[in-house]
Amino acid sequence: MHSNVQKKRKTGWRGFWAGVAEIFSLSNDQQQPNPDLLQNLEMACREWKYAKLYFNCVNDPDLIDHAVFYMGATEKKYTYLLKQAREEGINIEGYRLG
């Protein structure tokens, strides 16, 4: 009976330390930001910049309508991805456009 108590204590301490290690360890999601989200955010940023340039270069009324639509769509995509990154705790200071 005495040996059973000692075995339980050893198992209990191992379990205790395993729990402590689990609490203080970081999962992969917490260590690194989502690489797909960062790539999509960078691409959306480039698309929005391109849409702004495109809008400033077109003269034809039909192309102006297209440029307005394209700029609005790329801006929505970009702001959506910024929101997603913010919710995941990713630093987005380098991605802000004015």
C-alpha cells in the first residue's frame, strides 16, 4: 500500500509539472503570425496602391468607372485583411496607408 502512494505522488508531480509547462509554453500560433494572412495583406496593399495609380492615370469615362470600382474593391479587401490581422494580434503599423 505504501508503494502505491509513492507511485501516485510521482505521477502526480509529473502531471503537475507537465501542466505548468503547458501553461507557460506558447503554441505555434502565438509564436508566429499566420504567414498566409501576411502574404495576402501585402498583396492587397500592393493591389490597392496600384488601383490608386490606375485611377489617377485613366481619362476615358468608361475606364474611370472601372477604376473607381476597382479602387473600392481593393480598399475593402485590404481593410478586411487589416482587421483580420489585428484580431490575430499581428502588428499592422507597417501596413497602414493614407
